[in-house]
Amino acid sequence: MSNEPQLPRAARVFISFVALLRANSFAVAPEQTTAFLTAIELLGPRDFGDIRQAALATLAPPPERRATFDRLFDLHFRGNDAIERVDDGEDDETVRLQEEGRGDEEPLLSDEANESGLTATRTEALVERRFAQLSTADALRRLAREAPRRLPRRRGHRRMRARRGPFADLRRTLRDSIRSDGEILRLCHLKRRQRPRKFLLLIDVSGSMKSRTEDNMKLAHALVQAAPNVEVFTFGTRLTRVTRALRLNRREQALNAAAHLVGDWDGGTRIGDALQAFLAVPRFGGYARGAAVVVVSDGLERGEVDALRDAVAKLSRRAWRVSWLTPLATSPGFRPQTEALIAIERFVDDIVDGGSSASIVAHVLALGRWRVA
């Protein structure tokens, strides 16, 4: 390395990458940073692969956070070219709903589909979305502040000491009796610990929800950051798990990563097929078992209503509680008017307003008032 007191200009991009890792809760010691720069100098890297190998060897990310490390590396060094969106290379986080070879509808071009966002279609239109860098809304700050203590909880299997409880703590009772020559003066109790309940958020990103998509994704990021056991999926003409991207601490980076993962922004609407695909994948369906499920969608289904009704019925049997949040529910006395919402009404616990971040946050936080089971 150079003996000059200041680092060369070319080294700044590597130093800023280390700062990015620390901002996302990676533990990187100063010696590791020095070793990283030394490895870069020794390799004389010819491509990004050499830089990645040097970073892995010297910065040593934990194995369970390797995916996050790779995502940050791509976003920092490769920018918008970080993720190549090739249909043949889709990973197992994305389920395509529209079958190949269907000739009953003409696919819309992505620059012609749902320009106004006022209609719902079942045709797939692949669009890349970019999120504006706006300040955090009051509703999101409230969610981040109150979610850890107000989200639904469940009783776990482990037990803890309690002043009152259904179980007797015989060990502590007998130990205390030693102080009174074996006479039991007070019976100690145990109760089951409370644990955070799984939370599943399903977000409609079709053209009819175009005006709400960005705010809903920001809300999803705030929820993932505020609480454990949160899973987030988007659906339109594809079902995509975006939880991994939203685990990035910085909102702009998380939304940028999600924007590359989801390929059906502002496209068609096939809610029933999306939920059927979700339940058909065992790994995905397991996220709903015993979970608080929140579906943010207007319910303007363009697929088969029977498929939607059957999927919601199965989901309700598997979940702890199912809430459907729609922008159409503009008043407390709202009654479903669309065919899809009428079909699923008896299978969901709530059909409430989902037209603003404040209303969604209020409902999410209110779920914790229900009895712990």
C-alpha cells in the first residue's frame, strides 16, 4: 500500500462499501478493512468477481447473512445492473401465474398497460418500478415505534415465573419451603411465555392498485424492520416473495432491491391464482400457519371468482386471522359490492379500509387486541 497519509482516490469506493456494511449491521473491524484493501491491491482485480472474492475472504460475512451481503455488494458496485431480470433465470422466490400458450387474450405492451391505474386486467405486463426518495410518513414512524409491543402475540411452549398462573412451580415452591422448616407458606406459579405471532403481508401490485403501491411497499419495509417473523409477498400476474430484499436496513436500498425482484408492477390482476400458487408451495404455505394474514388489495379480480373463494377459504383455515384491506372500504359501514369481495366475505375476519398508510397501520396495530391463543 502507499505510504502517503491519505488513501488514494481509487480506494474510496471500497471504504464506502465497508461503511455500507456497517450501516446494515455487519460487524467489520478496522483490521478487516485494511486486509480488504490489501487483497484488492494484491489481486489487481480484473472484474467484479475478484472484488467479491476479496471481500468474502477478508470481511467474512456470517453464512446466514450471505444473501444480504451479496445484495449490498451488487447494489454498491453494480448499481441498476445488479440483478439481471431474465425469464429463464427466475429463482424460486417468484411464481408465474399466467400460463404460456394461452391465446384467449392479447398481452398488453408494458408501456400501454394501465396507464391510468383505474382498471383491472388479467394480462401480464412486466414493468420495472423505481421508488421516489420521500421522507418517512407519520404513519410509518408510528408503526416502527409501536409494532414491537402491539403486534399480535401467541402463547409459547416455554414457561416463566408469574404471580398468578395455571401451573404450579413445584421446584421454586419446595426451595422456598426450606426457609420455613419445610412448611409451604406460598404456592409459586408459572405461565406460558408469549411470543410474537407470525405475520404475513400480501400486497397487490396490479394496475388498479398503482396509486398505492409505493406507499404499501414502504409500509412493508417498516413492518419487516420493526418486528420478527414477518413475511411479505407481492402478487399481480406473478407471486413474488420480497422479504429478503426488505430486510435491508436502509429503505431506499431495500425498495430498490424489491423493484428488481418484482417483474409485474402495474400489470394484470389474478388474485385467486396468486393465492392458489401461494398455498401450493409448501414453503410459502407454511408461513400462513397460525399467522396474522393481511391482504392489501382492492379485490378487482379478473380471474375466476371460484378460484379466489376456494383459496381464501383454505387460507382462513390455516391462518389465525385473515384481514382484507381495500381502498374501496371508505366508510365504517362498508358492504362489499364487487363479485370477488362478496364471494370471500364469509371467509375473512375483517374487510376494512386500506386506502391510506394511516388506516393500514391503525388496523395492523389493532390486531394485537385480540385474545392471545
